[in-house]
Amino acid sequence: MGEGVTEALARIFSVDSELYQGRGFMRRVGFGERPALVNIDLANAWTRPGNPFTCDGMDVIVPGVQRLLGAARAKDIPVVFTTTAYAVTEGPNTDMGLWHLKIPVEVLRLGTDAVAIDERIAPEPGEQVIVKKRASAFHGTFLAGFLRANGVDTVIVTGVTMAGCVRHTVEDAIAEGFRPIVVRECVGDRVAGAVEWNLFDIDAKFGDVEPLGRVLEYLEALGSPHPVRDVAAREALP
Amino acid sequence: MGEGVTEALARIFSVDSELYQGRGFMRRVGFGERPALVNIDLANAWTRPGNPFTCDGMDVIVPGVQRLLGAARAKDIPVVFTTTAYAVTEGPNTDMGLWHLKIPVEVLRLGTDAVAIDERIAPEPGEQVIVKKRASAFHGTFLAGFLRANGVDTVIVTGVTMAGCVRHTVEDAIAEGFRPIVVRECVGDRVAGAVEWNLFDIDAKFGDVEPLGRVLEYLEALGSPHPVRDVAAREALP
Amino acid sequence: MGEGVTEALARIFSVDSELYQGRGFMRRVGFGERPALVNIDLANAWTRPGNPFTCDGMDVIVPGVQRLLGAARAKDIPVVFTTTAYAVTEGPNTDMGLWHLKIPVEVLRLGTDAVAIDERIAPEPGEQVIVKKRASAFHGTFLAGFLRANGVDTVIVTGVTMAGCVRHTVEDAIAEGFRPIVVRECVGDRVAGAVEWNLFDIDAKFGDVEPLGRVLEYLEALGSPHPVRDVAAREALP
Amino acid sequence: MGEGVTEALARIFSVDSELYQGRGFMRRVGFGERPALVNIDLANAWTRPGNPFTCDGMDVIVPGVQRLLGAARAKDIPVVFTTTAYAVTEGPNTDMGLWHLKIPVEVLRLGTDAVAIDERIAPEPGEQVIVKKRASAFHGTFLAGFLRANGVDTVIVTGVTMAGCVRHTVEDAIAEGFRPIVVRECVGDRVAGAVEWNLFDIDAKFGDVEPLGRVLEYLEALGSPHPVRDVAAREALP
């Protein structure tokens, strides 16, 4: 892009921020008490070269997610990975819906290596891998019910793409009643500017964009281990 | 149960029907133009002996579903199977939500033979098998979006259990804007009376309960082959 | 109905319960820590005579709900009422969806006295009245997001009808990750048997059916006043 | 902003488009056969001066929507308006969820003039006005079920704000299985750049951005009057 464009975007955001702040937007949703870590589409089609879905920035995103995974696992907080994959990519019975009319989702075939989570950040046994069909991790999946049943109030979001699945997930997260926290260094895209303007919109309206260091401090400051929800039926009365 | 109970239920339904009809309930939703066939939880845990989820009546249900599958495939209408299965059945990260606090869903482990669709009615390539976590085939799944994208207006429902997943699916189907048709001979349960009273409630309020023969005639009367939806982007104007 | 039918239903439930319990169904979901009270369709069309939707048993249901409202308000727990009402009851732009093809929802016109909450249990300022279009209080409404944002984990359900809106609401509640508690004396219907068999199905699979006295004791045993959720943005770190 | 910034954005979009097109993104979803017109938050808080939510560009947006309304009404296609409004804007029982922690939704009180649809584009009797609580017109509302029951396959979207409610609505529309068409001249925002980058993201991934003239031509070319869906129950067989 060149310096000029980065500066141009920064200048737009500066003007926009002034208007937003003057009108009471750009507030902080803040961290809650029971977070979950939700990693969006960090599967090989997005994290490795050579796919239409390949994204940039994995040299920063992957190590950042590794650190978040370490912190989350140390506190036994729920960890979720999503991938986007389809069982039927031709004909009238496809699970792609209408999305292949916009983007090349026909290359994301269920069961292939392309849609498996990148092994550098491989899920451990007992962690959820949700196969979604649409952009949002919430849309047409059991994620909201899963998080609620586990008492989660905060969703820490990483992954790709910023202009697609990450953004839609964050919008849905606050709509569903969860505090969305987007980890600045752990989100990416494949076209210039998309990370910046989508983070700007999100921070103004839908969730807080926070640096990795701050999110790690938050996770480390949680009670250790994070108290496990009592899933046994409780009898409130004798 | 004995003759007395069947008669007792019939007597209740007769009295109730009179009230319903006098008040304008028990109308017909009718068949639409673009059906899909949705088979609920006809996996081995439900269709074979020896599981907590085992249901009765498979000697009638399975042949009935076979006939429906034949008719549906002949017309290229969308065919969906659901099963209920969980990746994590212990600890705080479970996808069972709170349901294991009511019923023994912990035996339904993802990837086991128990949750595979019964091979007597095996899905063919290009048919959808949706793994759900809750009772309704719509809840936390991509079913509604899939059906809408395919232009479906009518959902023909078979499977088990009548008091659980079939009923909740039918309630959601009409809520989502689809015409639910429950095939009388192709639904079952594991406790006495449950099929009867749930079919009664459904026919009164949520969908039409129709005999297998009538549903087969409907499918056979559809244009042959059922016109495939044009999924290519259309340009309305030059 | 006569004594014979009540006995017949009781005999069916007894046999069914034995099978269920032997297989690990009919567990207790239990009371959680942050309840909400959700009253389904206790509007005049259902609670007063002369409407197609009129239900029985209001001499017991209304006083029971009054006691629950008192207990809930004393602890500042969220109180929700639903009603079912339509802005457009004719033509192709109706919000009835397909439901008028089954039941006479065309009499439930938005803004009429028929769909107003019965004044004997009138909502107080600051309580939610949700206008729904379908059976479930969750379907096509903001209820799930509202409850999650307020930290609710338990949904105490009253109202009508048992075979329709109450049942679908309870099924959705557990699917969404909330503990459903149905208050035995505070639910009703308009046809014989429907309350009994639907409570039986729910208690076996979807939520706990509890007597009013026990629910009141639970509410009274909550911390007083129930700690109000901190809705201010929290800064976890300096 | 100045010429420099517009040019800077145009330059970014040009580079990004090249990458997208090379990889198979930016396809056309196209117009379907049964559209609905969905106007997002064109209520006074957004269309008139002096509110924190006031948006720019109403001198173009309002006349454009007037023309679309005329064309839609001439063909009897479903017309929907949304507004965002809250019954309870203080305390733990609020329907704002967590959104007031980011933006000043506490000024959007149900029943006030601020949240009424702008009278220059007033709804006619028989048109739906949906009160939503979140950004998307689909989230927590009956919109998807309404559209499906009416056989709609295409959603023509206008309104504000581009970075918030319009974008989230479009993302949900394609996720739900509808073809989203965003009318270029009929969407707006309140900060610089937001219309441009959000339209760019949408056109790349979620829906088609089309000029008003083309959408009007499409509506005018529909059969006249648009065939009204047969909502009567059909009996497929004698």
C-alpha cells in the first residue's frame, strides 16, 4: 500500500473517532468474569499459502494464538475453534446456501486437509471444533447455546478473515449478550486495509479491540484454576 | 398398555377435537410446491436394540422411510438426515449443554457407530447428514438456511422420538415458515402413548399428520424431475 | 372426562416412567443461581372467557402467578411477559407466517385489549412485555440475548397453552442453555389431558416440573436483594 | 476529508479488487424472483438532525427510498421497516442487552418520536414495522420466518447505518439463504469512509451493491402485479 495510504486511513479514523466520541460511541464493553477463547477459521486453507482463502500475517497471528491457548488452557476456560467446510459442493442439495454465488467456498470440502485446524495451534482433546457454513461462528451453529450453558459472559476472538467471519462473529456475539474482545495482533485478512477499517468499526460499535498483552494479563489474573461450573443438578431446597 | 388405555386416549382426543374444531383450530397447512424430506435421528442408537435411546416400531418405520427415500430421490428433492452426537461428553467444555442433566445424551459420542445413520436407510452421496446437539433439527444447525437457499417450502418429517426431537422439529419448522407434514407411519417413540398424544397436539396446532400413502402420492405427483433451482447468479437486466 | 381417563393417563405415565428411569431419563436439571420469571401469553384472549384462545384454570393460575410475581419483584429478578399479536392479519404481508393455516391467530390483533396482559397480573414499569409471532417465547424474539446479557441461568415458566407456547418455550430454553422450571399450578390449556401429557414429556426430557410452593421457597431463599449484575464496563487491569 | 482521502480509498479498493477477482471472490449473487424491500432504521433519530444517531445524506437517501417504495407497492411485494427501540433503558431488566456499553442506545426509547419511521417515507397500512434490539434486522426478530413464509428469495436493503445495522443485516440475509441487494444511493452513515469500505466488503463477500436505477428497473420488470402467494391450505390430492 505504501505509507500514504496507512496515513490516509489513520487520518480518516482520527476524524471519525472525534465525531463518535462526541456523540457517545466508542465506549468500553469491558472484560467479564467467565471468558471463552474462540478462534475463527485458523485452518490450513486460511493459514497456509496457495489457497484462494490464504490470509496474510500468520507469522504474528499463529504465535499470538499459541500464547492465548496456553493461557486459556492453564485456566480451563472453554476453547473453541471454527472452520468452514461443506459436505456437498455441487448441485441443488448443497450446504453452501447461496454463499458460493459470492465467494469460492466450493474449495472448502469437508474432511480435507484444507479445512483442518492448523496443527501449529491444534485443538486438544476436549476442545470444540465447530464446522460452520456461514461467516459468523454463531450462525447456524450451537455456539451460543454452548457458551450460555457453560456460563460464559465474554468471548475473546482471534482468527480470519477480519472483513468476513471475524466481524460477523463479533457482531453476533454482542447481539447474543456476550462481551466481545478482539485480540489486535491475532486477527488477519487477505486484502489491504480490511483489518484496519473493520477493527475501527468494531471498536466503535460492537466490541473492544485489545492488544494481546492486555488479554494475556486478563487471563492470567483470573482465579487459578478458573472455577469449573457445577454441572450437577442442584437441589436448592431440602 | 391394554385396550382400555388406547380407548381412553381415543376418547380424550375425540372430546378435544370437538372443542378445537368448534374454535377454529385443527386447520390444514397443506402441501407446498417444493418439499424436502427430513429424517430425524434414525441412527443406530435409536433404531437398533440395546441402547438407552432405542425406540419401538422400526419394522414399520424403516420400510416406510425407504419408500419415502425412493420417491424423494426420484424427484431430486433435498434429503436430510439428522443425528445427535457430542464431541465432548465430560467436563466443562461439553457440547451437551445442559441436556445431560435431563437425559443420557452422554452415550451419544461423535464418531461412534451408535450415532451413524442406520444403513438400511443409508444416506447417498450428496445428501445432508446434520449433527445436531439439541432436540430440534433447526436449533443450532444450518437447516433453516439450507432449506431457504434451496427454495424449499414444505418439510416432510419422519423419525424419532415423537415426544422429543420430532415434535420440536415440527414446531420450529412452522415457526420458520415451512409447511410441516408428519408421516403417520414413519414416526416413533419408546414409551406408550407418546406417539399418539404428540401427533394429536401437532395436528391440532403445528403441522399436518398424513398417512404414508398420501405423502407418496404427493411426491409422485410432483413434476418429474422436480425442477432444479437455478443457483447461478441471474442478471435481471442487460 | 371422568375419573376413568385421569386414571388411564396416570397408569400410562406410571409405565412410561418406569422405562424412562430404567434408561436414565427423567433426571433433574435443578435450580440455578440467577433466575428469570417468564409468563407465557397470560393476556386476555387466553385468560378471559369468550375467545377462541380462552383457557381453563385461571382461578388457580392467576393467583399462583401473582405470588410468583411478588416473590420475583422482591428479589429484583428479571420478569418477562409474552403475548402473541399480529400487525397484519390479511394478505401476503402478514406476520402470522403460516400459523393461521393451523390455528385462528387472525383474531390476535396487535393493539387490541385481547392481546394485552391480564390486568390482574399487570406488568410493572421496567418489566419486559415481548410480542411474539410464534409459539416459543424464544423464536424470533430477543429473549435469549436479553437473558444472557442479564446473566440469567434459570427460566421459571408459567402460562398457556401447555400444548403450544409453554411447551415450545421450555424446549427452546434448555436448547439455549437455560435451566427450565415449569410451575405445576401455573400452567394451563383448553383441552383435556394436554396439561398432563405435556408436563409428563417435559419433566422426562426438557425441564423440571415443580410445585408452586417449592418455587416460591427457592425464590425466597435467594440473596436479598438478588445482587444486581454490574453492567458498567469493567477494566480488569490498570 | 478532502480529495486525497477519497482517492486513497479508491486506490486501496482497486488493489484489493484485483486480488479478490484473481481468487474468485466478488461474484454476483443476482436478483431472484420474489423480492422484499427492507428499510433499516430510517426513523427520526437517524434521519433528522440533532440526535447522537443522526446520519448524513438524507437528501439523497429519502427520495431514493420513496422511489423504491413506489415501485414495491406497485407490485405488492412485501415492505418492511425496522427501527431500534427499547422499553427499559435503565437497570438490570433492560432490553439493550450489552449494547449500551458500546453506543448510546439509551436515547432510543420505545414510543418516542425519535424511533418512529420518518414520515416522508411513512409505512402504509399492511406494511411491517419491526422493532429490533440489535444491529441486524434478523437478530432476535421474526424477519426470517416472515420472509420465508411469504416465499421471498431476495432482500433489497436500504437505510442506515452502513457500518452497523445495514452491514449486519446483509451478512445475516445471505446466511439465512436470501439474495441481498444493497441499493447504492439509499444507504448512509455518520462518519467518513464508512459507507465506502462497508459497501466494498459487502460487494466482495455478502451481497450485490447495485445502483438505484437498476433496482428500479428490476422491480418494474417483475410481473404486474407480482403474483400473490397462495396462502390457503392446498390439498394436493382428491
